[in-house]
Amino acid sequence: MATLYVMATPIGNLGDISQRALGTLKIVDYILCEDTRVSQKMLTRFGIKKPMISYHQHSKLDKVGYILELLRDGKNLALISDAGTPGISDPGGQLVEAIIKELGDNVKIEPIPGPSALTAIASICGFGMDRFVFLGFPPIKKKRKQFFEEAIGFKYPVVFFESPYRIMKTLEEIEVALRQAQGDNLSVVVGRELTKKFETIYRGSISEVIEAIKKSPLKGEFVIVIGK
């Protein structure tokens, strides 16, 4: 029986990769990755030479069909993302769904856990995270106002991702939503470049965090937590 390994890879610091992940990458037949150029850097760092197949949000159905055929032929595959855990706000989840639907119990799907920006920020935010809501990325264009209103309406802390290109716009829209809901005194934590050399954690009210980030380079991925 073929196996699909859904494998977490470092979100920045390559030292975070697990021995289990490295061992698995060495034995699979193919590695499915978002961007082969990004994954090649990591594989080269650890001396791993394996054929790669690109799979990302723009992959067409024939690519999924090709992956399904490899599994039918008994090939073992590792699914990785550019950083973190596949399937978490990531197109890998759609692939896993397709494999379960088409192949069912004829393929073993095995998680290889590890780094995740979601759990990294949750562990250091400083307020109760026994329960929290994860919302992925905010919409790029439509329904953004609704997204932020719903986010601050939850009774638990809310976590979501944002890119450096939209981080200031997003924080300003959160500020407006919080002010309208009279919740602008809630604590906010923002993580930038988690696990990397220039990792930065911003804490405070939404206005305080906005002012701090304005003084920093808008580089790297961001993770935002709205406290309750």
C-alpha cells in the first residue's frame, strides 16, 4: 500500500526540522511541494536528492490525477509546503480530500507533525489559548469588513495569517472594527518572521501595535492574534 506523508517543514529556522521528517524525505519516491525552488534549498541543505513535483493552489485537475496515479502505482509521496504544516490554510488540504475520495483505504495518509506558525504564536501570546479560533488568511478584496467584524465577535481569541503586502491595511481595518464594537482595549499580538533571524513580536492595543509596526520593515509573513 502506498503512503502519502503530510509533512511539516521549518517556517524559517531549518534547525526546526525533525529527524523523522528528514528520514521520511530520504525514503519516499517523490516530494510534492509548492515551489520547487524553495524546497530545493532545504533539500540541498540536508543532502537529500529526490524528484520533486510542484503542487500548489493553481495546480490543475490533471496534476491531481497524475498524483493519484502515482499512488495507485504504489509510489510513496511526501507532501510539503514552502513553510509549516501542509493543509493548514494551504492547498494541500484539497489534495488530501481528493485522495480520500478517490482512493479511500487503498492509500495510507500519515502526518509527520512539526513547525507551524499557528501553534508558535499561540504558545507565546500571553493570554488564555485553551480555546481559540483560526481563520486562515483574510479575504483579499470582498467581504473584508464582514470578516473582521466576525473575528472580533468570537468569545475566544482569534488567530489569522497576513502577508507583508496587506498587513497595515488589515491592522487598520481591525482597529476600525474594534472601535465600532467598543473593543479597542483588547490585547493584540502580532508575530513577524517567526523562528527567523529578525523574528519580532508586537504586543499591546491595536493602536500601539500599528505604531510599532510602522517603524519596522514590512517583510516576512505575519501572524495576528486578537485576545479576549
